[in-house]
Amino acid sequence: MTLHILKLCVGADSVEDLAVWQKGQIKQRKRPVCGTRMWPKRVEDVLAGGSLYWVIKGVVLVRQRIVEIAEVRDDHGLRCGLYLDSELVRTSPQPRRAFQGWRYLDPKDAPADLGDLKGGADLPEDLRRKLVELGAW
């Protein structure tokens, strides 16, 4: 069974900020990686087509397919590395409260990709965010 991971994108104000940060990672490591303290216990389910859904400023806005889970050494030492596909897939905005670490995300609860929706994909990110806040999306 496929299982996704939900994680806060600390330090990024937009999907564009995330993209810039990951371009630097790709130069160093060949692909983006998200280091985290806790290892998922359901690795096989996550690697069976799971994605990392990024929460940016309280809203899920983008996802990346998880291609490998292995150790990574970063500024915090040796940790769990969620190695990601470089493609950033924008999602329908979905509000989320702040939390620590990461959470599993069942596919039925995951927001749809913007490309799968009728209309709205061409709206600016800040307008989509406002529509979510107003409950109009």
C-alpha cells in the first residue's frame, strides 16, 4: 500500500524558495534530499510510489516523489535521508497546522495535483493561498 509523508518546509516562503534551495542541493548531491531525525517504520510502503508533501507557510502546496530512503550526513550529523525526485509537482492548496517532524499521509487524504484539477493551475500562488484561507477552494 502506498503511503506518503507530510513535512513542514522550514525557511521557505514559497515553492520558488524551495526550488532555489534544492538547486543548490542538486549541485552537491545530484538530487534533493530532506534530512530528518526519525526513520519511517513503513519504508516499503513509502517507496511504493509515495511522495513527500511540503507544507509551506501552513498550506500543502507541492509534492516530490520519494525515490530512496537512506542515511545522509548534513549540518545536524548522520540522519535519515528522504531522497527526492527533482520534479516539484504543485498540488491543490490544503491548509495544515504546524507540527514537529513529519507525519504519514494516507493517499485518500492527500491533495490532488494541480494538473488534475479543472481550472486554477494558472493562478498565482498567493491568490490560491487566499482562496484556501477564505474556504473558496
